Amino acid sequence: MDYQTLVNEDNEAFEGPDQTLSPLVQFETQDDQNNNEKQLRWSHQKDLDDFFIRIYQYHQQHGFSCIALSEIFALVQFVFIVSFTILIVQCIDYPLLFRSTPSARNLTDKIQIDQVIQSPKQCLRNMHLITSICLLLSFIYWIYRLSRAIYNLLSYFNIRAFYTQALDIKPNELANMTWHEVQQRLIIAQRTHHLCIHKANLTELDIHNRLLRFKNYEVALVNKGILPPRMHVPILGDILSFTTGFKFNLRLILFWSPYAPFDQRWHLRQEYKVHSQRTALAQQLSRFILLYGLANLLLSPFIFIWQVLNLFYGYTELVRREPGLLGSRRWSNYGRLYLRHFNELDHSLNQRLNRGYKPAVSYMSSFVNYGVIETAKFVSFAAGAILAVLILLTIYDEDVLKVDHMLTLMTGLGVVLGVCRSLIPDENMVCDPEQMMQLVLAQVHYQPDSWKDHAHKDYVQTEFGQMFQLKYVYFLEELLSPFITPIVLCFHLRRKSIQIIDFLRNYTIEVQGVGDVCSFAQLDIGKHGDLKWFAPVRVKTGNTIGIMNDGKLELSLMHFHHANPQWQMPKQCEMYLEKIQEQAMENLQTSSILQQSLPQMQRSFYSDPATTSTILNHSVIPKPLINSNSYTHSTHLTHTTTSISMQLPTSSIIRSGASKADLPYKHLAPLGVLSKIHAQTYDLPDSNYLSSTLGSLQGLPGAAQLDMNVSCLFMHELRHKYKHGEYEELQNISEEPIPETRC
């Protein structure tokens, strides 16, 4: 597969103004000159990637004031950590504090703070060489961060002017605007200010490709199995290493450093596009990875000290107050990339994973180790009994606290008690792994084929645990990351150099006005679509190199359409989504997902009673959801779907995705599964009334998220049926030729 150049004929290059003379003489006013100056200020941005990223970050970080405070507090926090650490390491007279010397024991008065803390001269005179080196490195790093902060503030001040002048968004209006609204204004601003001179109009896909150019590559590398590196540890078995430190080094190696394959951020170097150069480039990349690994090894002691200080200062008090924190879970770095759609922005990913957090916790809680539970119950009982006695003695006489290490003992017992109680499941919990995995899938949208109907197996729980890891495992990984990252770089990532080079060459295309991007991020169903996910173009037999695993491309297209319902997609993409809609209509009576969803749609989109009553009063769904002209036995189907919905976890699946506050869009996507059902199964003879009804439905903030979740579950159901031979007739489909149009 060779490198390709993609020219989008729909977005022609920007043409300059007409130079023909006007028959009338026009005089330019002062206002016209000011407008022209404003337009010229924003036209032809040299680094449009950085410009768009700052526009996005400006919105996500709530404006210039919050960004400035964040930068200032980050600098102050760094100074505080360094100075406070030097104070407690070098400037405290611990023999006097602990009365460990004869002279200190003879003191009868209380020790004052100024007696314990040494003077600055004493601190500097007694400072160790290692402490001096750390202090020097910290000062150099702080100067770098200071210069970086000044540069960022100047850049964001420029972005603030862009929001005010070009986007017509005042600082006090920013808090109430979604990114979707800002993006629409950005598309309009391109027509006036010509931010990109290579295209007259920017599309939503162009903006996302610039914002997520490198993250799309990371998503594809994870999906193809090139990342993350897997290591075999004798006792622990196969583990994934994808720490924050490794991720930072990976981006340096591939995207950011001067010798990275990408030049000027948006352009893949020419030699990487030539097949004959792959061996030499792989060797060169391997040497670079080795150098980065050695550099990490040299800096590992200092990075380790910084990691220890961050964890100690940031979480010690929190763990003491909430011991169960260590037993809670978080989405791992690997899980965030595996579950991420192509062209999915950070805030959208966070919202989706946050909605799937509680179902994921419930699923992992379905697997219990009864031996651990019994041990935790016993330890909890013993620690609680001892702590109760100590508390009673303290209440009776405060002198009990003066006993050596008594306060330490009570604090330790409290921590042990909290950890043990976090290991004991709720006695009212019902363990149903299959149901919980269905709830998780409705929100996170991805799972391997091997998990279907095997959610109760230990291997599924282990693999899911790699995506949804325990926090204490995360803390240990980050703590040991300075020593693990050099090993992973030198002995694991170097072996994949040739795979990385081939991947960059085979799956990079040039898009006019955007630059070099990952070809999968173009959502090209015709080129990379998978027949097993009902792609409209059949892939050649045995050629699966250009196909994403687990329906990544197909689900990403559906998600991007829901997130950007105004996006004018090419015909090929539209045909695919229409095909999914047609399958939904054909399987309306046999699809368990749709039968679970439709009764809930008839009741409401929300679990909030107040909102439910409002929806019903407006008669959003006034009639049964079955068209008698299209389907027979409507009464039987309605009864069946209602009875099934009472038995299966319908309301949890549907209502868990209905969120009022966190959605960047409020309109139903025209090519979603539920929008198709709404358009064809309501028996409303009055077209005007139908339009008003659908209009009211589209105004619901949860409708778009509900549509996406149901569409995702239905696509997984189709994939599962195809896998089990229910759609063997697809092998003989004779499709009409589709014009060569890329998404």
C-alpha cells in the first residue's frame, strides 16, 4: 500500500477577490479600513494546527482569566513543592524535634517552631550535594516553565482577541456556549477571515483532523495492536505498559521532536512515504528510541523523586481521609485510546467515559473473591474493635493520646478499616455480569468480539481491568514509570520500528488544506470499511490490512455524525448509515436492542419525573410506535416489547445516556437509528403536525445521546448476528457501483 494524496474537489482552493474594475468609484471609509485590518490580522495562520488547538483549549479552560490563574498557580505550586521539600529535608533539627539527644531530653519547656527550623545560612551550609543538584535542575526547569507560561499567556491573549473580534464571543458569554456553537462560528469565520488560504470553506472534519491529527494516529496504532507494548512478568503474567511517561516519550519520538517523522507538525517527511526507505528509516528510528531510552534512564532518579513528591503531597491526606480511594477505579491510558473514536475531542470522550463509569464499577464488582471477602471481614472486625476501645479510652482520658505512637496507631487502624470495608461488596447487590457489560457497552461503544456472551468469564474481567484499572495500580505504575519507561523504550518499542514506519507510510494521506493525516480519520468507509460491520463496499478476500478492528471506523463515523449533525458527508458515508437504518427497520420485530429501547422511548427520555411530565404534556410521543401499514400484529408487538422491557435492563441502558448538562449538541442526527424509526413508524397523517412533533423531540438535550447509544448497540447486534451466520446472504450482494468519493 502506497502513500496517497487526497484532493477534495468539494472544497476548492481559495480564490482571491475579483480584480476586474468596477464601473462605479467606491470610497473606502474608516470603518471599512478597520474591518480590513481585522480580517488581515487573522488571515493565513502559519500554524493552523496550533491556532485551532488554542481556540479549543481556550474554550475548554473557560477563558483567559482561568488560563492565567492556572499558569500562575502552576508556577507557584512548583516553587512551593521544591522549597517545602528542601525545608523538611535540610532545614529542620530533627534530633531536637524528636528529643533524641541528651540536651533535648533535658528541656522541660515546649519546643517552639523557630527552635526547630534552622536559619537559611545553616540550611545552605549543611546542604548535601544531591540536594544542590536537584535544586539547580529545579531552577532551570522552573525558568523553562516560566518562559513557556509567558508564551502561552501571550498566545491566549491573542486567542481572546480572536474570540471577541472574529467569532463575536465576549468573555462573559463564553461560559454559556458549547464547543459545537464555537465550531460553527469558526466555520463561518473562515469565509470572512480566510484562516486557511488553501480552502475557501472548512468542514467539521477538517477542524477535527487538525485538532486530533496525532491522537488519531495513536488511536489507530492501538487498534492495530502496535501499541501499547506488552511485557511478560513471571508472576504477574502479561501486562500492558502505557504510563504517562511512556506516552509523553512516544509523542516526542513520533510527532514533536526535531527528528520525528513529522516535519512542521502537519507534514510527514518525504522519505517516510517511499517504500524503499523503510529499512533505513526503521534503523534510524530504532536508534532514536534507544537514545530516548538512555536519556530517560539518566533522568530517572530525578523524575522518580518528583513523582514521589507529587503523589505524597497530593494524595496522602486524601487517602487518610478516604482510605477506599485506593480501591476505586479509573479509565487507564490504554483504555482511553482503545475506547476513543476517531475525531473525538477530549471533552466528548470524558463525558462518554464518565457516563460509563458507574456501569463499569458495577461490572467489576460482579466478580468477587470470597476468600478475600472473608479475610477483609475478619480484619475489619478486629481493627474496628481495637479502634473502638482506643476511642473510648481517649474520651475517658485525653492523656491516652500522649502514649508513644498512639495517634499513629489510631490513624493506621482507620486506614486499614477503610480499605477492608471497600473490599466487602454491598449485601444488596445483584451480580449480573452480562447485564452490566451491556450497560457499559451502551456508553463506551466498544468491546472485542470475544467478550460477547462471555462477560462472566475471568479472562474478560482481566482484559477489561486493563482498561478500567484500580487507582493503586495506577499510582504504582506512575511511581515506577521513570524506571519502566527506559526498559520499554529500549527493549520493546524498538522492535516495532519497522511496523511503525510501515504504518505511517501505508495509512497517511494528504488532504488539501489540512495536510498529512491518518487515513482512517477520514472515515473512508469505501476504503477501510469492514463487510462484517455492513460496509457498503466489499473488501477483497484476504485483504484485511486496511480494516480497523472492533468496528472502530464504522462506529466512529456514526459518532461523528451524531456529534456534528450538520456535517455534509460524502455519498459513500451516507449510503452506509442509510444501510444501517434500513437494517434497523427490517429487524424492528426481531432486534432485542430495539425492543428494549422503543417502550422506553414511549415513556420518556429522562428519569427525572419533572422532565417526564413536561415531555408528556407536550405530546412528544402521542401514538404507539408501530405503523400498522408496515407491520402486522402491532398489538402483539407492543405487548411483547413492554413485557421484555420489564424483564431486561431497559431503563438503565436508555436513561443512563440521557444527560441534560454535558451534551455539545441538541439535535437528532438524521441518519441515526432512532431518527429513522421516528420518521417512518409514527402514523401521523398531518405532515405539519409530524414536523412540529419531531421538532419538539429534537430540542431534547438527551435525544442525540440516546440515539447514538442505541445505534451503537444495534450495530454490535448486527455484527454478532453476522458472525453467527444470520446474514450469509451478504456474500452474494451485488451493489451498484459507487463513485470514487472519499469521506
